[in-house]
Amino acid sequence: QSLAVQLLKLVLNCLNFDFIGNSADESADDLCTVQIPTNWRTIFLEPETLELFFDLYHTLPPMLSQLALSCLAQFASTRRSLFSNPERAKYLGNLIKGVKQILENPQGLSDPGNYHEFCRFLARLKTNYQLGELVMVKDYPEVIRLIANFTITSLQHWEFAPNSVHYLLTLWQRLVASVPFVKTAEPHLLDTYAPEITKAYITSRLECVPVVIRDGLEDPLDDTATVFQQLEQLCTVSRCEYEKTCMLLVQLFDQNAQNYQKLLNSSSRNPLEITVQEGRLAWLVYFVGTFVGGRLTYTSTDEHDAMDGELSCRVFQLISLMDAQLPQSSNEKVELAILWFLDQFRKTYVGDQLQHTSKVYARMSEVLGITDDNHVLETFMTKIVTNLKYRGRCEPVISRTLQFLSDLSVGYPFNVYAFNSLHTLVFQQSKHFPFLGISDSYSLTDLRCRTVFYTALTRLLMVDLGEDEDEFENFMLPLTVSFESVTQIFNSSFEQDEAKRMLIGLARDLRGIAFALNTKTSYTMLFDWIYPAYISVLQRAIELWYQEPACTTPILKLMAEFMQNRSQRLNFDVSSPNGILLFREASKMICTYGNQILSLGTLSKDQVYPLKLKGISICYSALKSALCGNYVSFGVFKLYGDNHFDNVLQAFVKMLLSVSHSDLLQYRKLSQSYYPLLECLTQDHMSFITSLEPRVLIYILTSISEGLTAVDTIVSSSCCASLDYIVTYLFKHLTKDSKKTLRPRDVSPEGQRLLHFMQQNPEILQQMMSILMNTIIFEDCRNQWSVSRPLLGLILLNEKYFGELRATLIASQPDSKREVLSQCFRNLMEGVEQNLLVKNRDR
């Protein structure tokens, strides 16, 4: 057995080998094609090869037979071009024959490992072969019947190997999706079996509900990622013989809804039975949403749209039934399912001009009086407001509702009136939305959803805002009142907790508003509203509560959003000093926060990110936006003796030196804000970089050196760019000093200082050159262009070391490859001149 294990593992590793070096994503194994070498062809053409592995599966114990099935899955994925058409048909026939044998003797499939590998094997058959080829196989009718029965049995035993169901649904999804393209006369029989698969999935999920609730098992609905993935696959299968699927769903929905109403109206309400019924209804709503969302324009018919109308009516009626029970009772799973359905309905039947005459509305107008998408929008609006008003305690429902509102506000395509009415409705009701309050009974994290809410609301405002400042002031009135209250609290002996909660909420609200204001006119209105009175309140909050991230994070994120010059919204008029004023405020806030946070001293490992590094990363992000935004002339500060720019750069250095190199790369958000900021500084502010003390320079250059090999391409690309700017600066000053010109040149003290530093520490640039050369030659380089940019400058500054490095790299290769690598180096430097012009770099 030990020998058999090793042999099977060896075969599997050979079949898994990446023959053409395309480094496929191993997690996407269902898309795999095995690029078998042509000289292996004779082995694959021999029918005995496949027979051997099928025999091994039948005779070996489960641990070994599982490996045999894994090998067969790879055999099924052999590239098509290895065979001629007759050879491929024969090879497929042998695979199908083996599948038939396994399904006729299914004892081995009771082992979960075997079962899983067999499901993968089945999915691979359709990945690599067309339905037209499968139906031509002699045993196809019998095999498709056996596979259908196997799938139905698997779905009914939902608790057994749930992760394997994905592969079975993948097989059926791809089979059904191929039906329109089959040209052969042979029957594919999918119209017989696909509805059975859909029925088995639906009924098995409804039957699992009472078992899950009564036995306290893990609810499949809680794993939404898996549910949505399976529903997406099922939606394609369900469209085959759609009439049968709809009839089944209508029957089940009516039956369960009636039972639910009876339970609600009975005098002895059984909570357990009600919960079971609500669980079933949640699944049914997900199914309806899936099938409605699966409508394809090119294959859909009026009859199918009418059926969608029948199904949708029932969900809209269920919404009324559920909302009628508020505020006494509410079921989170049903509400999440309803929101999923509404979003699918929106994508399919709302907004597209061609859908106005859709048959989906014929049935809905009879039953519900919903005649077109405008009426549907009104239903959406009512539902959104109801959820915000009564389900404020349920964070998943609130966040999904707000996401739905946000999606609606992005796509206002056709009826501004409908959106204005939503704005008015929401605006009138907002004082009743619990999550907008500052009650102590809500945790501070509950306030996060306010940002999404105000983004959506502001997008609706922008539909008609134009230059109407009165309308904007009216919109901002609730926030104005809140800010005035906070200002009064600050000016008296104030109640800290209340002020803090109000400010956190305001910062989140304002960030949502600022995010949605993408025009110069609307952003200027916001700036005039907040500056100077209210922004000073935020500055005060940072001073007071610097060690409370729940308060500082939203305020710093708000400032970072203000600094974003998205869509050129910060390009103020030439007579306006707003750009400089905004930067000064950001500088004050970053300096205040930086100085205060450093006073905390050494923090424990679990506190260092939330208390310090997260805030620093947001400060860096805000500073980067300001430096790259093109709305501030930074030379003005020095010219007029304003120290705000110098102060913020010094704060940047102080915060940086308090962070270890390992933390810089370990915390993704920190590295993704620090390295792009460093790129901005090296691009436009080299005079600042050269003025730094040697220890700071060494810190920064070491951080670049370590970031060059980072897995994150944002980090490694920014490191390459920063290095390129530094090397280019050095090279220019070196060549400038060596040139003799008629006109006397001023020797730049900054350039001299950096040159002197590099001459004292030559190993820094040499190490970086070595890292880049090793990355290019030996690693799978994902950002080759970025890596190539600093290379020429490094070579020209260190020609002697480059020669040594080249010799070392060539010597490290086997004899057979040395000449090849030597020729590559010769090609690299062929025709290259002693300058860093773009033409020379690109050679």
C-alpha cells in the first residue's frame, strides 16, 4: 500500500505540473486544462491507461482510491489539442464508460474523500468537452440519467459533504448553458433532468429548515457567500423548462405563505413553528430573486416575463405581510432575502426603457396595482424607509438596506421625480431613524452606516442641485443644528460622552456628503459651510480625544476625504485661497494628531495598530492626496514664511520614525498609504528628502529596499518609482557637476549633501540593484515595467558593481545556461548611452 500511495502521488504530481509556466490560480481548479506534452500522447491514447486508474479506484481502499480519482480528474482535463477528433471521441467514450461503472457500483462514494473527488471529476468532464461531443457517446442517455439521480440524492443529503455540491451544480450549469449551441440531432435529455435537479435543490433546502432549527445545527443561510454562489449556478439550470420551475415555486410559496398566515392568526402562536415557516419563506424569496435575476434578454419570452410577474407578486405581498407585524416582530433572514430579491428585480426590470411594456407588470398590476417601474420605485422607497425606521437595531438589515439605497441613487436613469420623492420621503422621516440618533444604547460601530446613508442622500440631492445655495443650506440644516449644539457644549463645562457621540456621527455624515459631491460648485458650497467655524470644532476634538480611535478615525477619514481632488472638484477659482486654507487645516490636524499620538509612548502589540498605526495611515493618505491634488502651490509657503508645510513634513518624519520597518509592511493599509506618499515626496519634494538627517535617510531607503520585494504590487511599484526619482536626482547632479559650461552654475547644496551621503553609504543602492536584478531574473515579476524604471540609473551610478553583480549571477548558473544569461546582459546594455533620457531608458 505504501508503494501504491507513493506511485499515485507521483502520477498526480506529474499531471498537476505547470507544463507551460502559466502559473494558474490553484484555487480555480474547475477551470484547469492540463497541458500534457505531445510526447506523452501514445500513453494517453492507450485505453488501458484509463482502465488501469478506474480499476485502481474499484480495488483500493478509500485513502488510495481517492488519489486514483484525483488522477482521473486530471486525465479528464487533458488539453483537447493532444488528440484528433476521432481520438478525442474515443477517449471521452472511455471516460464516460468509467463514470457509468462508478455510478452503477456507488459503494465507494460513501467515503467523503472519494465523493468529493468524483464530483470534481464530473465537473471537469464538461469543462473540457462540449455538450455536442457528450451526446454522441454511446452510453450518454444512461450516464446522464445516473448522474441526475446521483445529483438528486446528493442534494437531498444536504448535510453530507456540502462543499462538493458546488461541482455538481457547476456540471449542470454548464450543460444547460450549452443547450442553445448543440447542433447534433441526438437528444441531450436535459429538458427531462434539469427541472428535476432544480426541484431537488429547492425541496431539500426547505426540508433542511426544521432540522437546522430543532437540532441547533449550523444554518446554510448564514454562509451567504456559498448560498449566492450555488443560487447563481441554479439560476442557469432553472431556466431550462422554466415553466416547471415556476409552477413548483408558486405552489410551494402559496402553501408556505398560507401556513405562515394561519400560524400568525392562531390564538396559540407557536414560536418554533413560526421560525421554521419564516426560514422556509426566506429560502423561497431567495429562489424567486435568483430566478428573476437570471432573466437573459436574448432568450427570454413574454411567457417567462409573465411567470416572473407571478413570482414577484408573491414576494411583494409577503413584504406587506412582514411589515404589518412591525414593530413587534421581525425576522432578519426573511428581511435579507427580501432585500436580495428587490435588488435582483431592480437590475432586471427597473430602469431599462425597453422594459416598460414587459409582461412582468401585467400580473402585478392586476394583483397589486403596480403598473410600471415608477410604481415599483415607490414600493422600494417605502420599504427602505420602513427598514430604516423600525429595524435600526439589526445591523445586517440596515447595512444591506443602505447599500440598496446607494445602488438606487447611483443609477437614477429615467425619473427624477421618483428620486425627488424618495429624497423628500427620507428627509422627512430621517429624524425617526434610530441609527441617526446618538443614544447610549447604540454602540459606536452602529454609526458607520451613516456614511452610506448620507452618500446616497447627497447623490439624490445632486440630481437637481445645480447652484442653488439655499437648497444646499436647507439640506445641511440638521447637521448645522448638531454642530451648533456641539459648539455650545464645547464652550461650557461640557458632557464629554454626548459631544463625542455627536461628533462621531457628524464626521461620518459629512464624509458621506463629501464623497458624493463631485463637482466644483457643490464642493465649494460644502467648504464654505464648514470653514472656518465647524472645522475648528473637529480640530478641538482631535486634541481632546487623540487616544480614542472611535473618535479620531472618523474625523481623520473625513479630512482625508476633503483632501481628495476627485473629478477636479478642488480646483477653486484663481482669486480663491481655499486650496491653501484647506491644506493649512489638514496640516494643523495631522501635526496635532502626530504630536499627541507619539506622547503615548510604547504600545503593546495588540494596541499598536488600533491606537496608533491606523491613524498614522489615514494621515499619510490625506497628505498624499494633498501633495498629488494639484490645488496647492507649495512654494508659496516658504516664500511668505508660512510654516504649515514644513510642520506637516516634520510630523510625517516623526510619525515614521516611531514605526518599525516590519510594521510598515505587515499592516497593509499603512504600507498602501506610506509608499504612495513617499513616491509623491520623491517626485516633487526632493529638496525635503535631501535635507533629512542621515539616520532618517537610511530609514527611508531601507524601507524602499524592503518594499521592493513586497507581494503587494502597489507597494513594490511605488518603491520602484521612489527609487527611480532618487537615482535620477543623483545622476543629474553628478553629471551637472562634471560638465563645464560658459555660464557659471550654482552648485546645489541639497544635491551635494545627498551625493556625499551616497558616497559614504554605497552599499544601499548596490543592494537595491541586486534585489531588482534577482527579481527580474529569478522571480515571477508581476510589474516588470515598474521594476525596469530605476534599473538604468542604478547601473550608470554603479557601473563597477554592476559588472561584479553580472559576473556573480552568470557564475551561479549551470554551465548550459551561462552563455544564454551572458547574452541577455549584452542585449540589455546594447546601444545604451550615458544618460537617463526616456528614449535611452526604453531601449
